[in-house]
Amino acid sequence: LQWAMQLRDNTGEGAEIIYFLSDGFDLDSDSSAKFVNELQSLRASLVPNAALHTIGFGSQPEDCHMLQSLAHNTGGTFTELK
């Protein structure tokens, strides 16, 4: 995600939309919160207007909650695929 946020087009503009697809994470609740905070900080500094759309496939409920939170906090949407 950091790499996606650092990408620029020929005019120097960053992404307006980023899609993040995951089958889950091996994180405890503290690590999950740290991950979300780091992503939000990166977004704020690199692409503050980018919407982060998240897609969870076969993810555990805790992972879906984190993906949903990331999407909601950035103006994106969360989609769950089972």
C-alpha cells in the first residue's frame, strides 16, 4: 500500500483511488490498530484525497472489521467475498 500511495503520474499527481485486496492478516488487536494508524498516516502525507476501497475474501470477522474501518475512514467502500 505504501508503494501504491507513492506512485505518481506524469503530472506528479498521486492516486485518487486505491484498491486493497486481502484474505486476512496475522495480527493481534494491538498490531491491527498500529497497522491502521500507519496506513492513515501514510495516506495523509502522500495521497490525502485518495479513497481506499478494501476487499476481503475469506477473511475472519476481525480482519473484515479492520478492512471496513480503513475503507470508511478514507471515503472508500468495503466488500466482503466469501
